[in-house]
Amino acid sequence: MPVELPKVFALPCGVDFARELVRGLVDRLGDAPPEEMAQTLLFLNSGRMQRRVREEFDRLGTRFLPRLHLVTDLSRFPVPGLPPAAPPLRRKLELARLVDQLARGLPAFETGSGIFTLTDSLAALMDEMHSEGVAPEALERLDIRDSHAEHWRQSLQFIRIVSQFFAADSDPHPEMRQRRVIEHLAHSWAEMPNPPRVIVAGSTGSRGATRLLMQAVATLPEGALVLPGYDFDMPKMAWNSLYSGPFPIEDHPQFRFRALLDALSMSTDQVQPWTTATPPAPARNALVSLALRPSPVTDQWMQEGQGLSDLPKACQDITLIEAADPRQEALSLALVLRDAVERGQSAALITPDRMLTRRVTAALDRWGIVPDDSAGLPLALSAPGRLIRHLARLPCAPLTLDALLVVLKHPLVATGGAGRGDHLRFTRDLELKLRRDGPAFPTPQAIQNWAGAVGGDCALWGEWLAGVLAQIAPPTKQPVSAWLETHLALLSGFAAGPAGTVEASELWQAEAGRAAWRVVAELRGAAEEALEVSAGNYADLIDSLLDKGQVRNPLAAHPKVIFLGTLEARVHGADLAILAGLNEKSWPEAPAPDPWLSRQMRLEAGLLVPERQIGLSAHDFQQAIGAPKVVLSRARRDAEAETVPSRWLNRLLNLMEGLPHAQGPEALKAMRARGGKWMAMAQVLEAPTATVPPAPRPAPRPPEDARPRQLSVTAVKTLIRDPYAIYARNVLRLNPLDPLTPEPDPRLRGEALHLVVERFVDAFDPQMTAEDAQALLMQIAEDALTEMISWPSAQRLWLARISRIAPNLVAQEFGRRAEGSPALIETKGGVDLSKLNFRLTAKPDRIDVLQDGSAVVYDYKSGTVPSDAQVALFDKQLPLEAAMITRGAFSELGPRPVAAMRYIRLGGTGECRTLKLAPEDVEETWAKLEALLARYLRRDQGFVPRRALETTRERSDYDQISRFGEWDITDLSVPEDVG
């Protein structure tokens, strides 16, 4: 005898939904034949809910199970005459082709830029239209004359391209097919003399197709709906207020139930409990229900709040953690979870913030606790996913050193053979070579030339790498299939390594590798030749496909610790629920902007409004906070600014503060005190076990025989201003690495300009005209900049600056040639200081010999020219070079007097400035140098860091080694004998 089932049931917030669902079904069919259970169709809302229901049936012992299905599985149900749904990826590429074609003719859209971003947004709209049963004609009928801007009119024109996917002869969209399957089932059930028993459980009916199924099931004689997290405490007036304004209050947690019941012509009080189970905390549920009342009726706080009493008891199992930052929040939650494990309690961390779950996972690792994370690891962040994304981006721009090293150091590269160790060693050597000597944009030929010069196995490695890099396609438009084949060739080449194979590599192995291969295989089967995209758009496509994939943690998870998204809040049956990340833009997340339709247009067309998603998040919050024990957590500040508490948490705290008669402030204080205990433990856990005093300002004193016995005149300035840098470079032999990402920095600009002037001086002919000399200078500059500078923008900018000073430089050169002629250009010389057993070297930019036999020494400055005061105090280069000339430091010149010392500025106006120093000043400078060197050659003299830098903001290459920051420039140095 069939058992009569009422139509709509519900379970209150906080009960174990899966357990009570199974218990209620078993109780109702307790006297029925066993086959009654096996013939029951039970539709559930998620895969995790399905697993929980199976576990609960197993817990009750051996018995027949109902036929369990997911609501989303209906899109794959076989229906006569209804073909399978079109693969989503194939449909996406078809839509992208149409978007690309249409975007070319619209000036508001940049052709070829962001095609797949635009396509994904349009595809999401199309999915929604199919699910809600909204045909394109409904958008055409919208009245936009008065209430909408011209932007929306253009959007409607643009989205007409989706209409062909609604045609009867087109392959059905998955959402469309699901809706047609539901319509078919509803029709067939209605015509059956004895329709089956069908139950839909765990869904709120937020999507159109699901709501259609629930309406059809509710009309069956033995159909039933079991709603999760129904607010039985909400009075009739509050239910009615959900439609009291010009717009439905869809951001309320119970709104979807009201909309469903209206569609079923039922009132809210006709919903019956599915079982007799009571919530773990009925008083807390009543408090939360009042706190979340719709905005138009929040005045009920004052009236209904009088009915609440003893809030400390109602909230005794709530802990509130208001951490200073996300790190403290994560560590506090990890301690809460560890405590639950030690007590043998099950705990569920519920949050939409994936970064927070990763932080908590890292914190739990110190105790060896691996959580069961329902979301797993995003495929895009797995090892194969990262390599796939990196290689997809390589053709988008010229190959840079950092992009190359990211690939070469990836753990899956060169795993197809036995040479992984050699590969890493050669990669390190190549990095040092490219950092030091360039080029800024490595080429296969440059890499092969370097490796060939090294020889041996490195030469074979260089040939392999050059061969793989040569396969990078030029950044032109190609079909997606062509990009994919090039991409796979790069993947195979890098993964195989020298003398290896991709089959033997780790690229497609393990769960992450297999998941990545499925994505690649699906794209290969769906790619169409008609769609040609740029390299950037292809990389965007790869990113979007990998972002949808998830990889389960291969490690065995702890059975008592589970991480859930907010949608799964209704699934857990844990003793402790942690609601984490309770900040605005996190929970709830900020609604994504809609580039196509305004809020009013969506409402008129019957599509989802942004508040609906907020309402679903609110329902998840209300469901989760009803657990036996609850921890609410948020961080008061993130990496950018102060955060705003979640609107639901804010409402709850404000309501409690306003109920002094029910001891609300005292209850809130106790909640914060319980949370403060965990934050205090987190601080203790991170506190260092021993106090390490800050390092003093060093002044190392190496032995005399270890001290430098040779310096250049340019290093004298460093010895005066930052002696520690001389110690680190010349005693410890520590040289700073060049940057990983080369830039056209001032140093490179100075080298390039020096080369330009050197070549110009060498090629200058005093007999040529000024115009010819300027043309010669500009031609030399263009050739030199093209040779040395890899950045076209910097080439053009610096060439323009040279053109501005070219007339001045040429006029000065004619004047200099009338006085004398260049004798030395960039020629190295040196002088021995025999008393000190020391040698001073120099490489002047230019030395001219005048007609009277005296010399003029020049120094080119690409930056600012030092003032006389700076020269007097520390910038001794020109005076010391003059003193060296008088002492015969340059064999080509021999000893001779110096008539002048001049700076030529290769910037600004190109001025030439003569130093106002007499010969006796030069000799005095030399004497001071000898005294300075003698002082630093003694054992008792330390090398103090940052002794006299020009500004406090100036940075030294050796600040980290000297531990600057632990000491201040006002601190006295602490001498220490070393070596």
C-alpha cells in the first residue's frame, strides 16, 4: 500500500540534514515492503550530500537504498528524441568565434583583446537564460526607452548572437537539456496511473530548472520536498515583508523558500517538519532569525527583542574571534581545530575564502593534521597546471630571463630522463651568465653559443634547450588547434629533457597530471579551425579551462577535520562549525558586475538579480550558525586596509548590544573572551622561544694581509662613504647579482652613452661641418643604442635626449679640438704607492693633450654633475686622475701637468663644467688619499657600513649582510677582529 507523503517538509537550521533526511524517510517507510524504498527516487543537491546520505544509510545497517540522483544529473538523462547536450567547451569556442566576428565591427570593443573573457561572460548569461526559461525574445521586448542608458541598448544588440543557440534544431545546451528533461519527467509522471515516489531534498530552488523540478514533484501524489535550514521562528509579518518594497528582498536567507511556496500556492505555515528533531540551540536560532529580519521590518528588533532572555546561555557555545590580521585568524582557527581533534570532536571549517583555508592548512601542517578539503587544490595551481600556464604565456611577449627560469626550474621539467641534476646545474650557470652579461631577451642562438663555449654535456643541454625554444610560435593570430599543437610540443620538449621522453616524465602522471591531460584532450577534440586568436587570447583560454578543474589532496585526510564551501554548510554534521572569513566582499562575496543587463532589465526579463546570490550566502550563514558549537571569525585588517564585518555578523552583534535586559552585552563580551583565548594562544605559539638581541652596527677588522692592496679611483668614493662595501666586495669577494629582470636602468644608460661618445670622438673629423658632425653623432648613437639596448621604447627615448644635446656636444667638440687633441680614451693606468704597498688604478673617460703639452682630463656624466662641495668631500675621481697623470700613471702620456679637470654632462643641456681646483689642491687630495689608505691598511681600523651616505634613503648593495635595520645610522659601530 503506497504511503501518503505530504508535499513540503523542512528541517530547521542546525540539525544534521543528511542524518535527519534518512531517518525521516526510513520512519515513513518503516512498515512498507522493502522494495518501496528501492523504488523511491531521491534527488539531492550536491555530490557531498549524496555521499553523506549513503553514509547515513550504511550506519543504519543493511537495507535497500533509494535511487539516489543529483539534480544536475538530469541534464544527462536519456529522453527519446532529445539528443545529448553539446559539449560546453565546443559551445564556448563556437560562441567565441561569433564574439570575435562581431567585436571587429564594433568600435566599443577592442578587436582581438579579451575575447574569451567576453565569451565567458556571455556564456554565463546564456546558461542563466536556459536555466530560467528566458528566451531571447524576452530581452527584445524590454522597454528601455526611459529607464535604461544607451549602453544597455548596445548590449542588447550585442547579445543577439546567442539567439541561434536557442533554435529548435541546434544541439541542446546542458541547462536547456536539463530543463527539457524535467519537463518530460513532469509530463510523464502526470500521465502515469501510479507515479513513483519522488523526493527532492537539500535544495532551495534558487535555479530555474531546479525550481521547475521541485514544483513538478510537489504536485505528485507521493512527491515531497525537504527544504534545508527553514526558519520556523520567522513570523508571518516578516515573511510578508519580503515583498513589501518595489523590489523583492532577495538578499534575505529565507526568500527562496517564500518564492517557491508562492509558486506552489502554499503559505509559509503549511511547511511541516520532516522529523521531530529539534535544533541544537533553539534560543540561538531565534536570536539569529531576529537579527536577519528584512530591512523594512528591523524595527521588530525593539518589539520582538523583548521576548528574548538569557542571551549568555543562548550564546554559550559561540566563540567570536576578531583577529588583527589574516595570519592571526588562520593560526587561531588551526588551534581550535587541533583542540577539537584532541577532544575527539568533528569540526567543519566553512568559508568561501580559499586563501584563508590555505593558510589554515599550512598552520595545521605543524601538527601533521591534513584536512579533508572539499574544494581540493585548483588544477591551475597544481604542478602540471602551472607549467601549462607558463608555457601558454611564452609566445605572448619576447622571452625574458625570469620567464625562462620559471620554466627551467619547474619541478616537472627534464624529468623524462636521468639528467635532472645536470639540468638544474646548467640552469644555474645559465642564470648567472644571463644576469651578468645578458642579453635581456635570451635567444636560442645566444644560449646555444654560450653552452657550446662551455662544452661537454653543457653543449648538448644547450642544443636541447635551443631546439625547444625555437618551437615558440610567433605572436600572430592562429587557429586554436595550431596554438594547442605548438603548446603540446613545448610541454613535451621541456618535460622530456635532453635524451628523455615525455612518456617517462612526470608531466601527465598522478591525479593532477591526468586531470590536466583531460583538459588538453577535451580542447584538442573541440578546437575548430575557423576561430583564429592571438597568443594572449589562447593563454586566457587555457587559464579559464584550468581554473575550473580541481585536484584532490593525495594525502590521507583526518577523519575529524573537514573544510567546506558555504554551499555545503547544509551538508555537514560536525560537532563544531567554524564560520570563517566573515567580512564583506568575502562572505558575502561582492556580486560580479554584469556587462550586459541592468538590475531592472534582469528583473523584468525574469533573470537572476545580484541580490539572489547574497540571499543564498545568507541562508548558508543561517544554516551553519545553528550547529551545536560555533566559532565566528574575521580579520579586522587584510593586506590592504581595514575590513568591514559581514553584514550578518554586524547585525547579530548590533542586536545583542541593544538587548541589555537579556544580558546581550554580557553575552557578547563572553563570546569575545572565548575568542581572545585562542588569539592569545596563537601569539604565544608564534612568540620566539629565546630573545635575540638586534645586531650592532658592525665594523669588521680583517688582518692586514687580507686588506685590499689595489683600488680604482671610483672606489675611493665608496671607501669614504660606505667602507663596509669595500670590505664585502674586496675582502669577502661578495659581488651583488644583477637583477633577475633586467631593465634599462641608469647604469645601462651610462654605459650606452659612454660608448656613443667614445665612438663619436674616435670618428670625429675637425674638417667636417657642424651639420655633418651632428648627423655622425646621431648615426653613431642610433647604432650603439640598437646594439646595447634591447628595449625599443628606451632606445627611442634616449635617442631623443641625445638629439637635444647634439648641437651643444658638437660645438664643444670643435672647441676642444681647437685647444688640443684626444690622447687617451677609456685607457687604464695605475700608480704604485710604494710606502703603502698599494696600487691605485683609473680608467679615465678621456684625456686630451693641449698644444702647450699639458693635459685635460674629462669625465662623462649621464646623471647630475657633482658640485664643488661634493668633490671636496668625497667625489675624488677627477682630482685623483689628475694627480695620477702628473705621476706618469699612463705610459702613453708620461708625467705631465694637468691644465684642467672637466665634467661633460650627457643629459640636460649637455653642459661642460670645469673644476675650480689649483695644482696644490690636487696634491692635497693626493696626500689625504695616502693618509686614508694608510688608515684602512692598519689592523685596528674597522670598515663601518653606511659611514657617510649622502641621504638616509640611499641603499647599499650590502645592507642585508650588514643587517642594517637592526641598527640605526646614529648607532656607534662595534669593532670586531675577523679572519
